[in-house]
Amino acid sequence: MIDQLTRFLPPEGVKIIVVLFLSFLIGLEREEHRAVEPPGRYYFGGVRTFPLIGLIGYALALLSGGQLFPVVAGFVVTAAFLLLSFQNKLRAGGAAGVTTEMSGLVTYLVGALVSFGYFWIATTLAILSVLLLELKEFLEGFSERVPAADIYAFTKFLLLTAVILPIVPNRTFGPFGFNPFKTWLIVVAASAISYGSYLLQKLQKGEGALWESAILGGIYSSTATTVVLAKRAKQEHAPHLFSGSILMASGVMYLRLLVLIGLFNHLLMKRLLLAFLLAGVGGLLVGWFWSRIHDAGRPGAEKGVEVKNPLELSTAFLFALAFVVLLAATHYAVVFFGSRGAYGLAVISGLTDIDPFVLSQTQLTSMPIGVAAGAIAIATASNNMAKSAYTFAFADRETATQALALLMGVSLLGLLPLFF
């Protein structure tokens, strides 16, 4: 559109029109805001003042000849005038905010940016400013609805991804191929999937069905979800419902592992694809139908469960440490004991969180793909048996017995890479 205008107007004329248009948008929004506010309150600026501020920014940038000092000086002077406006607002009494004054500073910058030829940046700043001003009630309501703990959790996630990851060295050390950057990238990927599942569960506010909680819980930790379901099963006396939900959580585990493995080792993912798809989809379908079998349990047994935020800095660092330890342990187990060493380590790793062990197999280039796939399959089966033990420890006997049979079935499907 700007190119078409330059055919009829000089370049500076086009810039003046753009400045006036963008500044007018901001001033119009402020003018509308004034109309809905109570009378008698002090206001600064509207559809005339903001275009004037934009033109001042444009003119100073034009006269500066490409130098930043005059533009910065003009910005300081404009800010001083806006400060006087804010002081008058305080003297007038009532609630006083700085939104309008900040909008004036943005308008000045829009004029200067257009003068320097940054049309896209100027337009983006103006439009975003109008959106932020118009969405005042929504944004303030949103901030009140989001707990401080969730804001803190999101900040920690940004720390893991945007602060720590870029500064980790991308070099390989040691005979087992330890790469700090890839290690932390794996931590970030696992944390992102877990945190995404947690956010989805938070959106349900505990009002979803039990099977929904089982599926979403299986995305971030099927073991933790199994423990939660087992403890509740002892109170509700609905063995089919809870054993089926536990199976669904374990079925999701296979699909989640496929995604994580595929992100870092495509060949290994292809080797496990058929077996893990059968185990994952089969676990979901069988678990769903099994949980639909009627039990004479208490009313409200199908209500979803509350979850805790899985994203903790200590957890992330422990995950990274476990990953490195298992990476080295698997390397030396294969060196000294062959495939039997990797399989034995897989059985032990399956008794706890299997993600560090599974993801460590994606980075061992010295290990044959078949051995790595077999070790992962054994680790998942071992983890399912550990979950069965948890159900016997926390749930009623009938639920635990059914969960054991169902988890053994899905484990056999997951062990297919050992035979093909």
C-alpha cells in the first residue's frame, strides 16, 4: 500500500500520512476511554494531542539527519511534559494511572520510527499499543484469575528454555558422547511436555472426568498418576474404573515416549514405532472400555483428580544429572557386559522415572539400534510392573489385581522389539 502511495505523493508526504494515521488510532482509543470515565477527572490528550506528539517525533528524527541524540533529547523533553501531566492528574485526586502518558511516549517513537523508514516496526508498535489499551479489563481480569504460583512456574520454564539453554556449550565430552547442550535440550523437551499437560489439567479445574485426568496425567508422569489413582481407588471401591484409568495412563506413556524419542533419534523411533503404537493405542482403548464396566462404587468416583505443578528447577537439574549418569552407565555396561548389561540396567531404571534412561539411549551412537530399542522396551515393562506394585501398596486388592493383569498385557505389546 505504501508503494502505491509513493506513485502519487513524495516519500516524506507518505511518511506524514502514516504518522498521522497511526497516532490518530492511539488518540482515538484514549478519546473513547475518556468518554466512559466519570466527569470531572483530569485527562491528558486525545485525537488531536497524540497526532501532534507523533508529528513531533517525526520532525525531530527528520531534522536530526540520522543522529540519535536529537531524537533522544526530544524523547526526554516529551517525557518531562507527560510527567507534568501525571502530576496534575495526581493533584486532581482519584485513581491515577500512567497508561495515557506511556501511550504518548509510544506515539513519539512511532513518529521517529516512520521518519527513519521503519514502517513495519512503527505499525506494529501502534497496533499493539491500541490492543493493550482496549484489552484493559480482560488483561486485568486474567491477572486476577492466574495464581501467583502458576506465574512463578511459567517464569521457571522460561528460565530453563530462554536463559539457561542458549548459554550451555554445544560440545561433546567423554567416550560416551556427553553433550551439555543436547542434555539440557532433552530436559527442556521433557519439561515442556509435562508442563503442557499440567496447563491442560489446570484448565479443567478438577472438573473433568477421571479418564481425562488419567490421559493428561500420563503425558507428564504415568507413575505419579498411577499412585494418585491407586490411593483414590481404595476410597471409591470402583476397581474397573480405576484399573482401566491406570491402563490408559500407561498407554499414553508409550505415545509420549515415541514423541520424545522421535525428537532426538528418528531411527530409534522407527524401530519402536509399531510396538509402541500398539501398546499406546491398545492401552487407551482397552482401558477406556474396561473403565466403562459398571462398579457399585461411591457416587462421584468418575470426577477428575487435582494435580501438582511438575515443573521445578530442582527436578530439572536432577533429571539432567540422572540423564548423564545413565548415559555413562549404559555405555560402560555395554562395554563390559554387552547387551545383557544394557538390559539389566533397563530393568533397574524402570523402577523409577524412566524418561532419563529412555532419552539417554537416543544419544548413544556406539550402541546398536536393536539393543537400544530392546533396552527401552524392557524399561517400560519394568516401569509397568513397578506401577503394579504401587497399586498393591495403595489401592484395594481387586483394583490392584485388575491393574496387574492389564499392565502385563500392555507390557507384552511393548516388548515386541525384543523379538522382531
